[in-house]
Amino acid sequence: SQQGEEDPQALSIQEGENATMNCSYKTSINNLQWYRQNSGRGLVHLILIRSNEREKHSGRLRVTLDTSKKSSSLLITASRAADTASYFCATVLTGANNLFFGTGTRLTVIP
Amino acid sequence: DVKVTQSSRYLVKRTGEKVFLECVQDMDHENMFWYRQDPGLGLRLIYFSYDVKMKEKGDIPEGYSVSREKKERFSLILESASTNQTSMYLCASSSGQPNEKLFFGSGTQLSVL
């Protein structure tokens, strides 16, 4: 079974709006990461949040982590057409080394 | 910037062929990974390597092997390609903690006919 599950599977918003994507996981983690993938290309690392952190910011990105609910959210503020991509969360389980990826949220930003 | 280069963007092979997918990174990273990506299944780890001549099985190693003779190069080998190996293959590398901040190549879309 997959460790990380993103929600929603697809999201369509107008340029300038905020986009929020969620990730839920099942067991204790060491860290959680978010990646972006433009259509048919490789993934690009966006941000990493450790299990003892609750919130991190990077430019227009804000990530939160709630270990009690085993969930994380990625907020993209003031979205742009160039933000159109798939977004994946990936978790590293406590005591393990492998990264487990979810199936992604497909974000479309309409100009 | 770190560059991870995969030798082919698209490949079409026949069932039963031996297939080599090459990956080269230019930042002296110790850790390298091969994933496959399928619709609805996300990314799944095939093999990884934390050092030259070292390899470890991931979640779905069956039907695949790997080679890491040099630090910068990690090859994925399909010994006898089958149609269920049609997929997008992604190579990645990282430094330090193996599973923090992976750098990905652009991917190879492999079709096995």
C-alpha cells in the first residue's frame, strides 16, 4: 500500500488564486518532501519538512505538517500559469531509507 | 546546478530484447536511484546505490538489474524486456542523506512492443 496519498487528485484554479494540496500518510515518518513535475519531465524538489517541524516557507510555497493527524499540506500563493504541474508528496519512514511517493495532485492554473 | 542526464528521451524495444538505460550525474553524488512511474501508481523504486559497485533492491526489482562501475553513472538493465515494463523510467541522485532532496533526470519513456 502507498504511504503517501495526495488530495485532491486534480485541482483547477484561476491565476492569482491560492492552491492547496494535501498529503496523508499512514505510519511514523522522518521527513516529508514535496516535488513538482511538469508534464512528461522529471521531478523537481520543492521543500522538505522534518517530523519535528510544523511549518516551512519557501518563496510562494508554504508547507505544514501535522504528525498527530499524519498529514501535510502544500499551499501555493498567488498562483501563476507556470505553476501548472503535478505535485507529489514523498515520505521517509522512521528508521527507513526509502522515499515513498504518492500518486500526485494535478494542478492547472488558468491564465 | 546539478545535472542528471538520461541517455534517451524515448525508446521503443521489442519483447525479449535486452535494454540498457543509462544515467549520468555531474555533481559527485554518492546516491543514485532508478524509479518507474505509471499512471495511478506514482513512482516506485526499482534499485538504488549508495556507492560505487554497491546496489540494493527497491520495491519492484523483478525483471531488472543495475550496474554502477563509476560514481557518476548508474545503469538500469532490462534482461528480457516485456510489455509490462512499458513505463516512464526516472533516474535520480542525491548527496549526504540518501533520501533528502533528490535530483531527477528528465526521464526515459520506454515502450516495449
